[in-house]
Amino acid sequence: MKQWYEIMKQRQIGQTKLKIDTLGLGCAPLGGNFVDLNYTQAADLVNAALDAGISYFDTAPWYGFGRSERVVEISFAIKTL
């Protein structure tokens, strides 16, 4: 039996050949928006998403003044070591 992430749907982006998953992780809480997560909790959340097959991370510079982007960057870097 396939896991849910093995059959995750993707959508084409506009007229390009690029595709994106229909399910992603909203990263506002990683920057302290809505919830006050410490760096360890935020990194654990990103790693759990990566382990579950999530490849779309919605982040923006105004999520904690760049904190969410740093958490995602550091988590990706550690995951690829």
C-alpha cells in the first residue's frame, strides 16, 4: 500500500513546466506568528514535514522578520548533512 505522500497531487504553475505539491507547510508559526515556538520546536516541525514527504514550504520575510526562513534553511542544511 502506498503512503499518502507517494500519491500526493501536484499542480502546474501557470504556463510553466514547474509543478508544486498541493499540500505544504505554512511557516508563519516558525517565525513566532500565532504561536511562540522556540528554534528546536520549529526545526522539529520542519524535519517532521520533510520526513512526511512535504516539499512545499510557504515562508515570507515578514514571518518573524526572517526567522521562519532561517529555521527552514537551517533545517534543510542539517537534513542534507
